[in-house]
Amino acid sequence: MSADFSDDYSFRFIRIFGNTPRIKILEFFVYLYDKTGKQPWSYISQLSRLLKLSKSSVKKVIDSLIYENILIEKKIETHAKHPKRNISIKTNKPIVLELLEFYRKIKHLS
């Protein structure tokens, strides 16, 4: 994923649902899953950098989406005091599958 993701990428969900950190993060994961066909994993710092959001905003949204069972966190075994949080979208959830289907319908629209 290039460091200038949000410069090169035209967010479709934002045009419909508004420009919020939540929408950007959801579309980021949906976009990557659609593009690669694999469950995408990312870290809070990477999301913050690529989406041009503060780490605190990303953390709040991630925590909320994990609580809502839309995202999943994979614990990393380490001795670090504050290890990186490995985050992905739950590709087996009906709401995520609906978002993916909607994204596929609108991704070619300008």
C-alpha cells in the first residue's frame, strides 16, 4: 500500500455517507479486501498515516468497530509494553459482505 493512499484513491463512501474517520476506515478495509481477495491487516499507525487521520481518532473508531463486531484485532505476542494492534475487517459478517457488495457496485462510478 503506497504511503499516499488517500491522495491517489477517490473515496466513494465519503461522497455518499460523508467524510468521517469511520467511513474512511471502513472503506479502506473494504477496498483492500476487494482489491486483493484476502483479509487485509493493518496497524493504527499505518491507518493514521495512509488515511491522514490522527492516531487518537483511528484508535477511537477501531475500538468502536471492534466492539460492534465489524473489525477484529489479532494480538501480537511480544514483550513490548505497548505492542502494535493488528486490525482487520471481519469478512464473514453479513454487514461487511453487504458493504463489500455495495462497494463493488459503486466503485466504477465517477
